[in-house]
Amino acid sequence: MRLNLRAKMLIFTAVIAALPLIVAGQSVIRVARDELKSAANEQLAVTVNKVTDEFNDFLEFTLFTPLDLIRNALGGDKLGFEEKIVVLKQGIADLPDVVSLQVNVEGLPRPIVVVQESFFKKLQQHFASPLDVLRVDADALPAGSDSRTATQVAYLAGTGDWLATLSLPIPGGIQDRSATLYARISLARLKNVVANDPFAKTGSIRVVDREGRIVFSSEDGVYDHASVLAKAQEMLAAETATIAVEPFELGDGSISLGAIAVARAFPWAIMAEKAEADAYRPVTDMIRSLAQWLAIGLAAALAGATLFALGISRPILRIGEAASEIARGNLDIRVRNVRTRDEIGDLANRFNDMIVQLNERFELQKFVSLGTMKAIQGSDARTVSLGGERRSVAILFADIRGYTAFSESREPEEVVTVLNQYFQRLADIVTAHGGDIDKFVGDQIMAVFAGTKMSKHAVECAIDMMKAMEAMAEDTAADLKIGIGINAGEVVVGAMGSSHRKDFTVLGDHVNLAARLCSAAHPAQTLVSRNVQDDLPEKLKKAARDLPPISVKGKKAPIEIFAFNAPVPQPA
């Protein structure tokens, strides 16, 4: 069957109009789905991280800091009994989230309890003995509880309130007797954090305990997502610190995108979820719109082919020839000699623009380092393999002290400016001593030193950092100091992280100990471990001051420590 030019153009135009749109549409839809999934996962991760931080900050900063001041005021014999009662009452008045303060003194038959009057009246409407509800049974608390971690979290069915207990041993005791301050805390503010989070408008946020019970929820009704609950309980049991973001298959066969994080301050997991159908709803709308435009474009192309068959066949062939050259890698080709001032001419111009843009993108690839390209090309997978190797290094942690108090009384811009000034000066000192800045974490610096004199360089760096802090205190409005911890030993160095986000860093027990020493260091003090002390030259060894061993988290036996620039103990 012989087809005339018009028939051929109709068929050809229909194919050319439909096929690229279908292929491009599939690619766009695939990319859109990937982008939407990535955006949804990022939104979920950001949400649980933000809510978890708010939970942790609520206990560790909003409450622990003022309670720590109350605890210190109660210790010793500087204040009389009446004054200490006043301190407790004032603490209740100033901390609306604290519903009772209790002091247990060894040898006394009954504890001292001060309660929030409004909450006490509320309990009176539901309980015969409200004081028994608020009183803390010290024997029921787990031994060795972290003072920054809530314990004995209980739900009051009568009032619908959740109460947590914070235990703070009083330094020095009271009248030479050991004593402990207990705070009962209302968690109503955390319930509002979950209910009022902006994410709750498009998804759901829930807080679950170790038994799988829902503590707080942004949605009412029964929650039956067993797979999500199982993952949360698994993370709570393992005390997993990372955020888990993954799809979960529900009982009805649908998929829920979820992110889970474990709070430090509470024995809870925070879960954020969004139905996959809701996350991909824009793709459904895109497919519908793409189908409509495909039909419109095909109809227009067929109409144009009928009217301009003879005039457009040659330009199309030229465009096709240019496309073939591009497929062979020739990006110098251009569609030439198409002078028609219509869609075909515009198509030729746009095709030329597309070639230019493709050429620019290929040129941009030349700016990627050869080492990065070889690492990717040399991998047996599509990504660079995770892993590392053992090396002996010295690790230095430096944490700015007084930063929180300084930032509370300053504008954010001023805080950032001052902090950058300090970091710039301290980073220059690390570089001058042959160290490498591994990372900045908030107001903390982590540096790594290698080589045969790594311990010496790390300690000399710490000494110069202390001197620099003193000089900067005179030049700036901020009176900030630093505490430094140094340890040395064998660690793992390499690419760590996940398939989506990698970091080149050092990990290991020696890194953790350096961080613990930094936390234990006083302002303007450097603490070093026995490994570092033994590796120092005699002159630096003599400059160090031997301190009593300390116990740190993760170590069974006390750790020997030595101090540089240690503050002189005040006489008792």
C-alpha cells in the first residue's frame, strides 16, 4: 500500500508527537516520584528530629538548669531550713511545669514536699490523697538514674496528665547527711508540642513508650500500625540514637512513610508518618495533566501535519539528523538552514538551545575532581563503599563554656558573629599545630592529630587555644572559656554513614573517651588521659597536674586524668 506524503506526515507526526511526550512523561513522573519521596522522607526526618530536640531541650535545658540551681542552693549549710523552704517555694512559683519538689534527707522519717497549688487543687477533684500522687517513692526509682533523664513516667487516668520524675542528688548533702532533690514534672507542654506541630496538618505525630502505648498523638482514634510500633519498640530496646526513615507496610496493604527517633531525656520514641498516597498525590495529578496535554498536542500535531506536510518534512529530517549526532556524542552539531517563522523554526531554535545546555552540563562535569570520579568509577557498585581502616591518632574535643548564657542575652546575629570569631581563631591554631578539624558540632570543635608526635601537638594546641581564649575575652564583649579533652589511641578512619549521606571521620572508644574528658573539664581546663600523658615529652609531663581518677559513661573502671591550666581548688 502506497502512502502519500500527507499520510506519512500524519503517521510520522503522530509518532513524533506522542512518543517523546510519553517517554519524557515517564521520566518526569519517575523523577517526580523520587523527588517527592526524598522530600517526604526529609520532611519526616526533620519533623521527628525537631520534636525530639524539643523534648530533650524541655528537660535538659528548660528544667534541668534551674533545678540544678535549686539543688546547689539546698546543699551545704549556707542557708538555714527556712531559707531552703523559701528556695523550694520560689522554684515552684518560677517553674510552671514543675508540680512538686521533694527533698529526701537521709535519716529523716519523712521527705520535705512543696507542691504547685493549682495542680494540687486539680488533683483534689479526682484523688482522695493528692499528696500521695505527687510524692516520689525513691525506692521505686531505678538505681543510677541519669539526672538529665526522666524516670518514673506515669499517666494519671483521673486527670489525663503525664508526670515525669527528675532525680538530682544534692552535692554535699544537708547537714552532713546525703540528700536528693526530686522534681515531679507535668508534660502538658510536650503534648501541645505534638498537637500543634505544623506537620500534623498533613501527617501524624505520635509518641510511644517501651510497651507500645501511645503517650501523645496529633490525631484521635485507634492506632493500629503494628509494623511502625514494632520498629519503634525495637529502637527503644536497642537505645538506637539514629533516625530511622523507611516505608512501612500496614495491615490493609497500604504503605505508610515513617520516621522514628528515640528521645534522650524520656524513655519514648517519636514517630512521624504520612500515607504514601498523600505523599505521591501530585504525581497522580501530573499523570492526569500529562495525558490531557498529550491528547491536545497529538491533535494539534496531526492538524499541522495535514496543512504543512510539504513545508515541514525537510526541517524535521534535519532535526532528526541532529538528534542522531547528539546520540553519537557530537554536541557541536546545530540545526541549520531552517528559516521558517513558525513552530518548526521555534523547535529548531529550542533544539539548538537544548544542545547548548547539554554541552554546558557536560562541561560542568569537568569540574568534578578526578579522585572523586575514580572513587565512583572504581567502586563495584553505584556508590563509594562505606568502611574504614585502623589508625593511631590523638583526638581533641574543645567545648565553649558560657555559650548558653551568652546567647540568651544577645541577638542571634551577634551570637553567630562572636562564635565564628572564636572558631576562626581556634581553627587556625589547630592547623598551625598540624591538626585537622574533623567537624564543628554546635559550640564544640573536634580535631584529629596524627604522626609520631601527635600527643605533643594536641596538648600544645590545647595550651595555645587556652591562651587565645584569654586574649579574645579582652577583645570581645563575650567572656567565654573552653573546656578541652584529649585522648590518644587506635581508631577507625574512613567513610561512615548511609547510602544517602556519607562523612569521612574517626570513630571508636578512644574518640568517645576524649569527648567524655571534654565534658568533665572545667572552664579554662584541659584534661588528658594516661595514653596522652605517657606519650608526652618530659617538659610537658611536668606541666601536667595529676588529678583523682574519674568515672565516665561507658567505662567500668575510673579513668586516670591529668590537667593543664587546672583551676586551683578553693579551701574548704
